[in-house]
Amino acid sequence: MKWDIFCRVVDNYGDIGVTWRLARQLVAEQGAAVRLWVDDLAALVRICLQADARLSCQWLNGVEVRHWVQAWQAIEPADVVIEAFACELPADYVVAMSARETPVLWLNLEYLSAESWVEGCHGLPSMQGNGQQKFFFFPGFTAGTGGLLRERGLLAARDGLQGDDEACAGFLASLGITPAANARLVSLFAYENVALAGWLDALAGDDAPTHLLVPEGRILGDLQHWAGSLIEPGQVMRRGSLSVQVLPFMQQDQYDALLWCCDLNLVRGEDSFVRAQWAGRPLVWHIYAQQEDAHWDKLEAFMALYCQGLSDQAQAALRAVWRAWNAGDDMVPAWAAWQRHAEELASHAREWARRQAVRADLATALVQFYRNWL
């Protein structure tokens, strides 16, 4: 099987994060030959230190990574072509697809959503002007969708680290993190958010200590505004019960392990959102804002699905925190309620990950779709 995956980097690292994980998994677990076409190689370098933004072609983890440039060169299309998140394929490539003697499976890998209409659209074909069919492929959380990215052995690796305090401490130490023994460990990866300052004040005034880990990203400006000074990577700033530490941008496997070690993860977009779910720890999702507030429907749809099985009180606490965080509202009342139900929310996060892991992962579902299409 030869696969071409096309990725335009739109939202910083979410698009490249998903496609890079998918490409690696197709190679490692499905025996596929994968070319990953990326228009912004600098974004890939941030999550894969072995990548070189100067190269037009390079091999990384068994994946052939190509720089997707405007001046397209003629090339033989693959057996399966994925345009990630509705990016538009080069016109000459589409012509070559239609001219290929063996038909090409053309897939539009859509953004993740829990909305009810997704199941009805997953796998549907769309006739193109050149007579080819393009199929819509939706990741998702239910049996009628394409599932979530999940590498073989991911949850076993997670359990191994979470069940070994010494190994967890060793991993954190490798990143320069040495939290107090009784500190709540929280990761924060988010978009700009005016709700941050009030929440940090609440953490600083809490009786229990919190060690907040902030990977470099868009929230850093709001964090430094609250701190009143620059916070360099590795530096620990303390205010009351709160310790804040900025972390250098890390590779994907490191970020996964960071999520596993934390008691709570605040994440953004799509890639970190899914990885936080596999961590089996409570999470708060900062969804990417869309025009006409379309993102609120997606947020509410996921909460409706995720909250199933929680008590009414815990559901209300979770919804209040997620809504306040995404609206930029006062987090303090919602956060107080969240803490009262922290134990139930932690148990529920673990159970949610277990239930999702029963379904086929996204890479496996894509391969099965191709085999059924042949």
C-alpha cells in the first residue's frame, strides 16, 4: 500500500501533529509506504527534532517527508490519497490521479467532532468534476465513525509509567521538573485566554499546592502578563500555593508522557485533546474558535457524550469549567465546584479512555476502509 498524505499547517501544530502521528503509525503498524506532504516544515521541526526544514525530501521514522511547494512537480500518485482537513490537492496531482490506470482512493480526513450528524456523513462519497469520487472520513467517538488515533501499545505504556512513581519522577526530572511531593501537577497548553488570570489567582490562594507546567505556546503572553515578568523555559515562579514552570516545546512522545504524569491537563485544538483523553486523567478542552461561534456546537456535543455516566453534580461542575474557560469568563466559582468532585472526575476520565479503546483506532479504520473499497 502506498499512501500520500497532504497537510497544510493552519493552526500552529494541530494539523501537522495529527498527520505526523498518522503517517508514522501507518508505516509502523500497517506496513504502508507513506509520503507526507507538508507546506510548513518548520512546524514539523518543533515536534520532531530530527526533521530539517531546509530539505525538500527526507526520511523520518520510515516516513518519506516531502516539502509541499506551490511549484508542483509531476509525481506518480499513491494508492490512497488523504487530503487532511479539506486542504486542496495540487491540480496537476488530481489530473494524474484520474489518469492512473489503477484507481486511487481519495479521502478527505475531516476534523474531529462529536456532533450527531457525523455518523451519517462518515464514509460518504462525493463526485468530483473530473469524474472521480472523494470520500469523507470522520474521526470520532462512536462506532459509526473512524475512531481516534491510538498507537498499538500506547495504553500499556501509559499504565507502566502511571503505575511507577519512580519512573514518573525520573521522566519529569529529565525535563527539569521537580514538584513538591504533595503538589497537584497540572499541564496547560491553550490558546490566548482572559480567564487565565483569575484561575491562577485561585490556585495561588488554594490551601493545596499546585505545580503548573506550561509548554511554550500561545497562552504564554497571558501567563507573563499575570506574572508581571518574563518566565524563561525551566524557570519556576512561585506565588502563594502556585508554582509555575514554562517548558520548552517538546516532541510528541514526551508530551504524551507529560500528560500521563499530570493530575489535570488543559489542552487545545485536536491533537493534544485526543492525547489528553488517552492519558485517562481529567481534562479541560480549549476548542479552536470558529466563525459564527460554530465551535460551541462541537463543544456542547462532546460534553454531552463525555459526561454520560457522571453524577448530575459532577456533570454540572465539568460543564461550568469548560464553558467558563472557553468563554473567557470567571473560572473561580466553577473551579471550586470542580474540586469538590475531583475524585469522581478522575475515575470517569479513566473509564472514558477504557471505553474509547474498545473501538478500532483511526489508522486501522482507514486501512480497513481501503481494503473494503478495493
